[in-house]
Amino acid sequence: MTREELTRLTGNGNGECGQGDCPNVYRTSSGSFVVQGDVSAAFTPPTGEGLVEIPEAVLREAFRALGW
């Protein structure tokens, strides 16, 4: 899947976020979510999984975009 196939729920395209290099939340066509953020070393996840850390404000923006 490519970024173009995802619905971006956060970031208005201004500033650094317009370059795609900041924390963001995307929705897939199947209704799941892809989260972009800083790699976290909070604990070691199972093989095939990863941890990312994103600011609370990014999640709140995603919830607003979804009408939650």
C-alpha cells in the first residue's frame, strides 16, 4: 500500500507536516489505521510489530476528523 492510498486524518499541510515528516494518523480503505510517529523504545514488541510515539494533539485531531 502507498501513502496515496491512505486517507490522511491529521496535519493540514502547513509547515513541516506538509513534507510528510511529522506524526500523522491515516485511515486505510479497510477501516484500519496507520500511525506515523517517532520510533519508541518503551518495550520490545513481538516480531513483525513496531512501536511509535505520537503527541496527544495528533490523536485528538484524528478523532475530530472522524467525528468521534
